[in-house]
Amino acid sequence: MKVLYFAWLRQKIGRGEEAVDLPVAVRTVGELAAWLAARGGGYAEAFADVKRVRAALNQEHVDFAAPVKGGDEVAFFPPVTGG
Amino acid sequence: MTVRVQHEDFEPGVEIARLQREDAGAIVSFVGVVRGESHGEKLVSMTLEHFPGMTERELERIAKEARSCWSLQGVSVVHRVGNLKPGERIVLVVTAAAHRRAAFEAAEFLMDYLKTRAPFWKRELRASGEHWVEARGSDDAAAARWKRD
């Protein structure tokens, strides 16, 4: 699976994207966020307050209950501020 | 329907003229400009980051939604990314319809939805340093008022 990070999440984690082998226990976007946060360091910082984090699954907005599978592209980012 | 994400500036007059046609009696345009002040400080510059691919798809989804709600002859959305200085144009929405009401409403809807759904993030450079712009609850409220069910 491909995981993307944008804005301050990218800065805290120190990279914009990475390939991830999805553990069997991770079934949703929220579980993926928790699993990434458990890596500690910048990941823990980025996901410290998940209320400030939004997600997209295959380039569509989803909530953290959305199911994920291998081959998906998941992006994490702060609430958007365009316009 | 035109949706563009670009580094370079756009020319509002040219974009408006593109939607001019005899069955569109009303053309409404909105131009967003980078303000020179933020949080009581002078803004040095602003950098816009986006999610290439999803941004275009999301803008197209929003434009399609506008077309399903109002009878429109044309829609254009242009959004800039990269480094922008105070006073520079940042976003353009143009709507064309037979009559003005649909064009005004659709333009406002497009901006409200763009602000809460299109994956752009602003980082400001001010005297005190770099700051990511925080999303505003008032933008969510503005987008929510279009929901009817």
C-alpha cells in the first residue's frame, strides 16, 4: 500500500510518501493511523491529535472508519485551507 | 467545464471571455487575492501545497455538483500553487448561466466547497516565522448551509 503525507504531517514525519506492507490487524484508515503512530518519533507527533488529521482513500475523502486493503493509496493531511 | 491547477498567474478577463456566449446572459467571477496581513503581522509570502491528482479530481467533482444543482452554461476554476506574494491572485471561479441568480449562487457554492474539500494547504511566512494556516470553522459552516435533505 502507498501512504502519502501532506503539509505539517509531511514535515513531522520527514517524508511525503512511503510504501507500507499492511499488517493483517490493520483493517481501517483509523487503525492504519494508530499503527503508524506506534512507530514513535515524528509519526507519533503527526498523529498525536487525530482530530486534526483528515484522510483520503484512493484520492477521495473518507472518515477513519473506512476499510483499507493492500494496493490502496491512503493520504493523511490537515483540514484543507485552499481558496 | 475547466479546472486548472497551476503555478503561473491567470488573466481574469481572458477566463471570463472564454465563457461568453449568447445563451449565457450572466457571467459571475470571483477572484481570491493574497492578503498582506495575517494574525496582526505583515505577510512576507504564502506557499500553497496540494495533492496532485486528487486536487483536480476533487475540483471536477465540485464543479459537477454545481452543474447538477444549477443550470449552468459554463464553469471555470483556476487555482494557483507555489509561492505567492501579497496582492497576487490565488484563485478564480467563473460561472455562466442564462440568468444571474444561478450564476451568483453557483459561484458562491463552488468557493465554499473548494475551501473545505479541495486538498490545498497554505503556509505563511510572517515576521515571526513560518506558520501553517489553520482551517476555519466558519468555512465549514459556509459549506454546510448548501446541504438540504
